[in-house]
Amino acid sequence: MERIEQANQEALRRILSAEPELIDVCTAGEKIPELDERTIGHAGPPIAWEEMCGPMKGAVMGAAVYEGMAKTLEEAAEMAASGAIRFVSNHSIHCVGPMTGMITRSMPLWVVRNRTFGNCAYSTFNEGIGKVMRFGANSPEVLDRLRWLQNDLGPAMKEALRQSGPISLKLIISRALAMGDEMHQRNVAASSLFTRQIAPYLANAVEDPQKRYRILSFLSNNDQFFLNLAMAAGKATMDPVRDIPHCSVVTAMSRNGTNFGIQVSALGDRWFQAPACM
């Protein structure tokens, strides 16, 4: 028991000393070699196509069409069922994403570095509220928004961050918690604080007034925008806690719509799963 207590104290030290900061934007294919032209990252423990719930399958089909793996949703479903599309758990590639968590190689990702330990974690951009891929939607409206994130918002944020330098997510999170956020469903304060910090640099980075207006309006009207950043901050914080001998601290909790899984520090990549309840 003493060695477990000592290991857990070391885990706590690493958690409290973490300094997650937003440093860049990249496309998934740049940083995640596992995401090739036929592979899709997803939330939760590893899962096969036939085990996926309806929203997860819908998101997979939409992601395949968005990425150009398939021309139609029907073709995407056939490819997934045949094994022509491969799947990888986001947690195994240092990534996170809300709900279905779809990640393909062309999507822009936030790059969050834990300054204390030097490791990085990655997350997608939040799509907004309503009909979105993270809930399984795959209509042309959803795919067009993803392409806008890729072609307009992602590059704008990359340039804004180049101008601003690293942004401390720990500082934003601590202020937002004091304002009533809980970093999951309620992110109003954190989203507002982040927008206030990045807006001047975005205004300077985007020359086209129509593009600038759409970007700033999207940030201002999306109360969930910071969610993905908070998740990446959590991932960057907890990854250095993995693989501590005898440590019983949970390093990841995630679900894929079918199963809920946890990982424990001393047990590395092993998932402990149970059916996901309503």
C-alpha cells in the first residue's frame, strides 16, 4: 500500500505541475502519421464498425465523404463494413475529440503543449451547436462547415497564434471555473475569455473583412468553442501521468457510444470497459 501511495503522490505532483498551453494549429496528417488516407480516429476505446452505435456510424460516413475516401454516404458505409476504412482510438495517438470524436488527416487540430513535461496533445476544432458531426450528422451543411474550419478558421488561428505566442489554457480554465464553467457542458466563460484574448490577433491576421466577420461571429456565438481546448489541456496534463509503476490513478475516461472505458496509470494502454448507459 505504501508504494501505491507514493506512486499516486507522484501522479498528483505531475498533474498539479502541468502547464498546458496552446501553441499552434496543424492538420492531423502533419502530426499524426497513423491518420493516413484510409484511417479515421474516433472517441473512446477501440471499436469495430459493426459494434458502433448509430451516431458513430453516421459520423464515420460523413468523415469518409469529407476526406474523399468515399463519394457517397452509402459507399462510405460499404467501405467501413468491408474493412477498407480503418479505425483508431484517438487516445492512442495523443488526440481527443468530443462525442463521436471523428478525426481525419485533413482536419485542423489544436496543438497543446504541456510546458512542464514537453509532451503535446491534439484536438479538433469545435463545430458549433446544432447539426454537427460530433452528434452523427453528415449532411452537406455539416461537411461544408468542416471544410470552412479547414480552409478558413484553421489557417487564421494558426497565424493568430504565431503572432500572439503561446496561450496559457490553465490560466483561462482557472478563471472560467471561478466564473461558473465546468469545462464540459458549460464553457461560456472560457469561450469568452479565449475569444477576448485571440480576437485582436485574428483581426490582424485575416485581411478579408467578410472572412474576418464570419470567424469572429462564429467564436462569439459558440458557447462550446473552448470545450475542445479544455479536452486537449486535460490530455496534455494526464499523459505524463501514464506508466507510473504501482500508480492507481485513472489517466483517461472515454466512451464511444457503445462502451465506456478507463485507463489506469500503472497499466498503460489497457482499457477497462463496460457498456455505456443511457
